[in-house]
Amino acid sequence: MRHRFAKILLGAALFTLLGGTATVAARSHHAAASSYNVGIIYSRTGLLAAYGAEEIEGFKYGLTYATNGTGKVNGKSINVTYVDDKTDAATAVNAAKDLIGQGYKIIGGTVASGIALQIAPLAAQNHVLYISGPAAADAITGVNKYTFRAGRQTLQDVYAANSFLQGSGKKVVVFDQDSVFGHGNYAAVKAVLGGKGHNVSEISVPLTATDFTPFAQQAKNANADLIFVAWAGSTAGGMWKALDQQGVFSGSAQIVTGLAEHATWSTLGAQATKIHFLSHYVYTAPKNKVNDWLVAQMRKRGQVPDIFTPDGFVMAQMIVHALQAAGGDNPDKMVTALEGYKFLAPKGYQAIRPQDHAMLQPMFRVKLVSKNGQLVPQLLGTANAYATAPPVVAMRG
């Protein structure tokens, strides 16, 4: 990892139990008068470390962009503490309690849905602003008034996928992981595509599985019209290989999945050009000044933005806007400042729906094509933020 990350300050956070819920007691530590403290909890190590690296890189670029290179808001510095959650919920929760105990009013990050859903209640109980990163679970939307999201949610993927099916009565199989992310995808596909008259079933693979052959056989035998693959992490290569070996790609089913980070494209093998991709983001798709700036800055270092780079970037934009509009880090004022906030992000125009904090944003349809021996994305179409907007949900906390 290229970057240097700050460690959590030593010492356990004090907290008191009230009515069965944990409320962290603020320590005597307070942010200096000349600065705002922000805690970012993310996967530097663990199963989703690659995603965490993209998130943090995007966040740092976003902070530079949103503050015009000063690193300051309202004349005060933004001091960021980066904490590794190791892609582990217990580690992340302890980190959040520690930061809250130190007096932090702003917490962001995590690529794991299960982690975000455990940090969110702490934000509500302790009245701090929490902005989750790429975590995609639909349940994050509307979980409570203090929780927002910087990335897209599963339903937005599914609404984009709906265009692959015509008519009704089609057989759809969701091939996913036994996780919050995987089951969230299944629930969303069942709600959206099932609601349009299609028959939706699930093949769920344990996160600990290393042999994917039996599950690939089930997918082949399902005789589906569309197989929606919902997968995250480093085991994707083995999963795709198993589907290929069991002849899933030679059947009549359309194989639809989200386009993962660039490093995984080569693991798709010969089938890469046959998959229909829903794209959260590829850097060649958006045409706007924010994306142009991000691409130009990363090219100076011989890099290009990856799939979750814009999520970290947006998280930084949200934090800077919240501090500016609230005139400080009062959590309730920052919540009000973010509700209804519309802004230009790397993906295009995005908006935070005030009723439930859904992050409305464009989504892309792409395919991979071979060019000079390399796989490159080709844009097939863009679904705007309103075409992929999930249904409004009631705020639950």
C-alpha cells in the first residue's frame, strides 16, 4: 500500500448501557479550535482490501478537489484519522466507538455492507454524522437520520439490469455469495424483476467456499434466461472459471453482472467479451469537468480511477459541503445540509434524497472489447439518476 495510515489512538472508549443500547461517552479530547477531526474506517487489509484502497485514494483526491487544494473548510484544517477495519465488523465497531469516544463528529468509510449496518446504529445513538462508502446494501438507505451513503445501492444495479429482459415470465437466477451483499442483491432482484412477472430464484455460495464446481453445476442445470451474478472479493476469478468449465456460458442464458475493478478483468478469461455488465463506474464513461480533473490528476501518477474511486471522492465532497453549509461540525446541522444536496461528482450529477438519504446517481451499461490485446470498456448506454432511483423508504431511526 502506497499510503501511510494513522493508527487508532490507544485506549478503550468509555460507554454506558441505556435501555439495552450502547451510547459512547465523549472523552475530554476535543478537536483543536483550528481543525475538524474526521475518522475514516475502511478495509486496508482483509477480504475487501482492494476496494478499500480505491475508496481511500478517491477520498484523498476528493478532499483536494473540494477544498481547492487547501485541505481546509471554514478556515480550519481537516484532520483525518484512517483506521483499518480488516474487513471485520467487530474491529470496525470498536474503531467507531473509539473515535466517537474521542469526540469525533464525522465518521466515514467501509466497503462492506455488514460493517456499515453495524456502524449506523452507533451514529444514531451518539448523534454523529456517518457516511458509508461503497457498501451497497439497500438497508443502509433510510436506516437513520444520521447515516448517509456515498456509493450506489443494490437496487440501482437491479434497475439497470431490468433492461436486459423483455416481456414477462422469464426465469432469472441470482448467483451470489452467502453475505449481506449477496442476499441483498437477491432481495432486490426478486422485488424488481419478480415484480415485473419474472420468476426469480437464488443460488447462494458460502463465503468460505474454494470449490465452486457444485454451485456452477446448479447454475447450468437451472436453464435460466438470465443469470445475475452478485460477487465481491478476491474469489471472483475462481468463480468465473468454474462457471466456464461447467458450460454456463455456452447455454442460452444471458450472464449479467456488475463490472468489478480493472485488475479482475483478466480473470474473466475468454468469456469476458460475452458478459453483459452493469457498471457503477468506468472512468471513460462520464463526460464532465469533475471526472476530467480526477482522471488528469491520477494520470500524473500513471494511474486511472477504478470502480470505487468515485465513492471515496463523493464522501469527501459530502463532508466538505456539510461543514461549509453547517458552518461547523454540529451533526444535526450537517444532516440538514446534506439532505437534498445536489452536486456534480465524477459520475455526473448526483443528489441526496432528503426523505431517506438515497444517493441518486447515473449508472452505466458496458461491455468489454479486446483492443490491441487489452480489454477495454465500451459504453453501451447511461441510465440517469431518476431512471435508477430506488423506491422511497421510511426513515427507520
